[in-house]
Amino acid sequence: MSKKQENSYLTAIVIGAGMRGSVYAQYAQIYPDRLKIIGVADPRKFYRRQLQQQFNIEDKNCFSDWSEASERDKMSDCVIITTPDRLHKDPAIAFAKKGYNILLEKPMAVNEEDCREIVKTCQENNVTLTVCHVLRYTPWAIKLRELIDSGIIGEVVNINHTEPVGFWHFAHSFVRGNWHNEAKSSSSLLAKCCHDIDLINFWMAGRRCTSLSSFGHLSHFNNESKPPGAANRCMECPADVESKCPYSAKKIYLDQIKQGDTGFPVCVIAEEPTMESVTAALKTGPYGVCVYDNDNDVMSNQVVNMQFEGGATATLTMMAFTKSVCTREVKVYGTKGELSCKATSAPVIQHFDFLTGVSHEYQAEPQMVKGMMGHGGADFHCIHSFVNSVANGDKTTISTGPEESLGSHLLVFAAEKARKEKRVVMLQPDGTYN
Ligand SMILES: NC(=O)c1ccc[n+]([C@@H]2O[C@H](COP(=O)([O-])OP(=O)(O)OC[C@H]3O[C@@H](n4cnc5c(N)ncnc54)[C@H](O)[C@@H]3O)[C@@H](O)[C@H]2O)c1
């Protein structure tokens, strides 16, 4: 009997009640008949309490560390693991061993060995694992794959994909924020573009990547670029220097509050963001540090060049210095035509046919559910798919399950090896690389 028939809703514990944990929890707010949040683990009391109050969670099911929850007898159907990058593997393994179905934020883990261990443990314990490569669940990404599979552009010869991170967004997350230092979190290719490598792999529709190379650089956000006279903190920077800096924390955060907006990224800076609390956080916390004077070391611009079986190639460009914020752009070149798409909130896929010279547009709008519109609606589509698959006891409907996600992560690790060792890396059929 499927879970759905036994019970009207699935139950879940949120492990890491920060930005992502609270986004996925919204699904239970919107669809209480499908998902109920019955537990939460987070060392940050404010965020743990917030979720506890929102979902009326019993005190005994609120934990200050994931391990306390995992030590208990199994309490729910699922866990939603949204802890920091370096804290995915241990909870994923512990909860898989207890038989929980797992929605796991990307990256699965920060190295190959840990990713493989997660996959093995989930398989051995026969639990559902969905990795949050959320973009895979968007109608535009799925429609693009359908069009490729239909043969409408003949044989795929090249995919050219760009992830424009956004100048202020990069400064926020990858210079000052959680993902600024590889040893403390992960490389920017893994943190930001495991989505994009995964998409390219998906659109290549079963063709195997055989070799790749990668180049990258940490441009501008380094000490050599620091303007003369600049202070170590924006709040202390001389006005004539600060006013000329597009990355000034005053501009990125305080100007946003002045416009009455306390959403992302301001909401990350303080528990209850106001002009006073954010100003105080900028005076002492990580988000007020000069972008030219930090221990950030992740790449600000990187390219990955890939060759696939049969000769098709793909290029990925990750770029910090853009106006656009994560509005991905892709072109797929085939022997008989071309497809292109810009992943706006209302994406349109354009097709041009070489024989007829006719262009056609396909609409691929996501379902925009209030409170879950992140990543152009992708966050909703991802957890919706996970909940349906667990409820129906059908793992086949998951497109970012253990093996598929492992395959994409291995490509990212191989690309990082190629970049660091300045050479072409060859990939074997079993995913190993050298
Ligand atoms: N799928 C996507 O597109 C996407 C987007 C952004 C972030 N992410 C990933 O999601 C994860 C979470 O990112 P975030 O932005 O929500 O970060 P966040 O810092 O807002 O949230 C992480 C939470 O985990 C909590 N935590 C830390 N140690 C813990 C422990 N021992 N037990 C339980 N909880 C603990 C922290 O206190 C924090 O509240 C990261 O791995 C990140 O890379 C994915």
C-alpha cells in the first residue's frame, strides 16, 4: 500500500532551519494535506523557534543539532537536510540508516568519496533521495530536453550555457558570505554551478562526458584591487572612496532597506532586519567587510569545456560580473536547427529550423506558488516531485536521485581537478576520472 493511502500527509523534520530549510517548509504551509513539519533541528535558536512556531512543533521534537534528531527512533517519513555544504554527508548517512526518505540540498557533499558514501547508504537502506538540483524540475529545462529528444534540431553538436551570478549577489554570497572560502564551504563551481553542469548533462541526454578542461580566476575581489584609502569595513570607509564602490555594503544592504525591502539579501544579515539591526551587523559581522580585504578565495569567473561521446561539446561560463542575477542563458546547436532559452520568470524557448528557415517559440512557464517562487518556481517543483514520489512509493519519478546526481557531481569534481592541475581530465565509463 502506498504511503498516501495509509495517511493523508507525509511527515518531515527540517534539519537546518535557515534560508533553504524555511523555503522548503513553506510547502507544508501551502499544502498541509500533503506534508506536515513535525520536527526541526538548528543550533540558531531564533530560526529554530521561528519554524517551531510556524508549524506548531512540539518542544520534544526541537533540537539544537541534527545528531540529536538522528539518535531518536524514526520520527517521520522524511528529512529535509538544508545544513551548510560541509554538513550534508554526516546527517544524510545517519538519517538514511534510520530509514528516512531524504530531500538533500546540493551539493550532496564536498568531495567524491562522501558523495559515493551517501549514494551507497541510501541504496542499501532503500530510501528515497532527492538532491535539490531544483532547476531540473522547471518546465523550461524539461521542455528543452523534450525538444532535443524529439530530434527537432537533429544531432546535438554543442551546448553553450552561461550562469550570470550578478555583481552584488556574488559579493554577498561568494566574497563576504557563506561560500566565500573553499576550505570553509566549497568551490564556487560546486556551490553555484553544480546546477549548470547537471543541466548540461541532462540536456546531453545520455551521452557520456569523456573529457574536460577548466580555467578560472578570482578577479577583482582581491587585495591588489583595493582602492587607496579604503577601510577594512564599509561603515568606516571614507565617503569619497565608499561612494565610488559598487560593492559597498551600504549600497547593497542599507539602500535596499531604505526602499522598504527587507527580503534577500538583507534578510540574511540580521534575524529581524531593520535599519538599526542591519547597520549594527555591518559594523561587526562578515557582510560589512571590504570586498577587497577578506579571506575569500573562490573563483569569480570560470569556464568549463566538455567533450561528449560522439564528439558533441559543451561550454559553461560562470560569471560574477553581470547585471543579471542567475537568469541562466542556454543555446543548443544541432545539425538541423538551434534552440535557445533565457530562464526569466516567463521563459520562452526559441527554435530555428535550418531547412525551412522558420522560427517557433515554446512557452515554458513554471507554476508560481506564492511563498515558493525562488529559482523561478524551481524550489516548488523540486519538493513537489519529492513529496509525490515518496507518497506514491515511486522512485522512478525522481530526476535528481542518487546516481544521476552523483554523475553530475563527479563532473564538477573532475572540472575542479582540471582547473587546479591545468590539464585535460579524462573520464571513464564508471565516472572515475584522471
Ligand atoms: N538548491 C539551491 O539552489 C540552493 C540555493 C542556496 C543554497 N543552497 C544550499 O543549501 C544549503 C543551506 O543553505 P542556506 O542558504 O539555507 O544556509 P543558511 O545558513 O541560511 O542555513 C543553514 C542552517 O543550518 C544550520 N545548522 C548549522 N549547523 C547545524 C547542525 N549541526 N544541525 C542542524 N542545523 C545546523 C544553521 O544554523 C543554519 O540555520 C547549503 O548547502 C547551500 O549550498 C542550495
